[in-house]
Amino acid sequence: MEQFLSEQPACVADKGTWCYQVWEITGNEWLAASADWLVARPLAILLILIGAVIIRYAVRKLIDRLTRTPADGGGKLPALLRPLKDRAPEMLGPVVLERRRQRAQTIGSVLKSITSVVVFGLAFVLILGELGINLAPILASAGIVGVAIGFGAQNLVRDFLSGIFMMLEDQYGVGDVVDVGEAIGTIETVGLRITTLRDLGGTVWYVRNGEILRVGNFSQGHAVAVVDVPMGYDTDVTKATAVLEQVAQEAAQLASIAPDVLEDPEVLGVENVTAEAVQFRLTTKVRPGRQWAVQRALRAEIMRALEREGFQPPLGRFLGAMRGRDGEAAG
């Protein structure tokens, strides 16, 4: 027993080491020599894990705070979105809040995932270093595995990357009416991998973000209501233009569409000449997403005004001419 306790390990010479502390407490050579593995390294690993958990928790709480919609509402942007572009049309009303909330939460979830991977990845590397493991072969193997996974899941990676850039650039959001090629409809949900929209027929489309090569957004900035009015060849162009200008100005003052009209309607004149009719066109700038309602209201008012002024559509003139020929033949 005396021999077991009497020999001092070489590490005892340094009083600042765990070896010296254990030797002072136990007087055991084996315990003192193994103090680095039994005390120092487990304690270092524990501190690394605790630090990683604390850092991850703090960063996630910060992200939650930045992505939270202000409690007072009022359409304010979450703090995370303020440095980014926001193309949400204000006319969407409550949908704007949902659009911004969903965008902020999606970006926040990406940041949280990146935080977890980075923090715990660094912690794992530091722990391997504490255990004295050579990291070079592991990193090389991880690189090979990463390349293999990248090739196997390249479509999935493409969907996620497309979703991230789409979110950052705010190309579209909840409530927007978009044309994504295969489908045209209103956006219902936006995710990192899938965008969901519903068309006019009620069909729900699930579109992978990586497959969206171009997007036509009808709900950003402003829209233009375009109305084409066909008339017969013998129509007085000057009179027809004057009537269309008057009825368009009056229709723009209707309570149902007046808040949506941004500029006075403009009659462009004869837009096209076909075998059936002469086509007049009028346009007006409107709030995004309201062009279809404005077009319907203008058409209804134009139809009543043309009927009141004695104008007939090309089909009516054709039928009238046919009736006249039938009468002459019968006579």
C-alpha cells in the first residue's frame, strides 16, 4: 500500500493541473495520472454542451422576438422583415397580417435550423478535439457523404433553396393572385418546399418551389383594368369614343368601384379590326387584385350606355341584316 501511494507521477510537478489536485486529495498515482481523462475532459465536454445549449436557446429566443408580429397590429412588419422587401398590397387588409406572419415564421424557422446545425456542429467538433480524435478522416468522410446526399436529394435541395430566395425577395405571399405556369389562382399557404394556391374553380394546387421557373403576380404595385368593346363597321368612331369616355368617367364614380380606381379611365380608341367588328379599348389603373371587379362594372355600364345611345353590337347588326334579307325574299 505504501508503494502504491508513494510514487509521484510526473504531472504533479505543475500545481495548476488536475493531476496535482487529485494527488493532493487522494495520494493515488493512478488516479492522479488519469485525472485528465476522469475529470478535466468530462468537465470540458460538459461545459461545451452547456454552452451550446445556452447559445442555441438565446439565439432562438432572439429569432422568436424578431419574427413576432407587433401586439398592437396596425399592419406593422415583424422586426425580421423590416430590412427586406415587402410587396404585400395593403388592399388585402387582414390577409396582409397573415401573409407577413407566415413569411416571418418561415424565415425564422430556417434561421433556427441553421442555428441548431451550426451550434451543435461546432460543439461536436470541439468535443472530438477534447477526446483527442483526429478530425481529418471524419471531415473527409462527412464531405463524401454530403456530396452523395446532395446528388440523391438535389430536387429537395432545389425546392428549399428556391423557397428561401422566394421568401427573402417576397416574390409572392398569402392572398396574392399569381400565375405559376400550370396554375393560376390565389395563394393560400407558402412553405419552403411547397406553395399552395386555389384557382377560380376551387381546385387546390400544390406546386413545388423548385418547379416555379417564373411567376406572374397580379397583386403587386398596381393593376390595369382593360375593357374591349366590339362595335359594327358603320359605327361613328368619334361619337363612340365620346360615349365611352363619358360612361367610363361616370362608372369610375360608382360607390362599388370608386375606391379601387387610381386614375381616370382612358379610351385608347380603335384597338383592333376583325371580320366581325371594330374593337375599341379603354383602360384604367386600379388597385392590385381589383381589376376584374372594375372590368365587370365598366362592361355593365358600357352595355347600358350603348343600348341607350342606340349602338348595337356587331351580332345584333348581323342578325338585323339577315332578317331584312329574309323579309325581302319572302316578299
